[in-house]
Amino acid sequence: MPYYYNCPGYGFMDSGFGILGGIFSIIVFVFIVLLIVMIIRWIARGSRGRGMGMMWKNSLNILKERYAKGEITKEEFDRVKKDLEEK
């Protein structure tokens, strides 16, 4: 048997906690991986999802303002609103 098997600190189960140390190490590793995945998804969703939603809300607000000012008719308002909802 090689000499390094008897050295303390070899492997993740030689931390003094036996099998619990190994399980804890795996749990921590999985937690870190999930955290990284969640951060990446949060960043990706923030750049796509909210941007389009905010653009639609801004367009709808502008449309409502123009209708309230009397710049467009009710028929034009309904037509453009329908177009915005389809996109």
C-alpha cells in the first residue's frame, strides 16, 4: 500500500468526520454549482426579459398619453394597442 494513504488530510473523507465529511463536501459543491447557475440565469433573464417588458410598458404608456391628449382617436388607440399585445 502506498505511503500516502496513511497521511492525514488525504481525500475528502479524512477530515475527521468520516462519511459525514464526504457528504458535507458534496453538498457544499452542489450548492456552489447551483448558486453559479442561478446567478447566470438571473443575469441572462435581466438582460432579455425585463428589457422587452419595460419597452412594451413604455410603448403602452406613450400610447395612453397620446390618447389622453387627444392626438389619436379611440379606433387608432385600439388598433395600436392590439398590435403591441401581439408582439
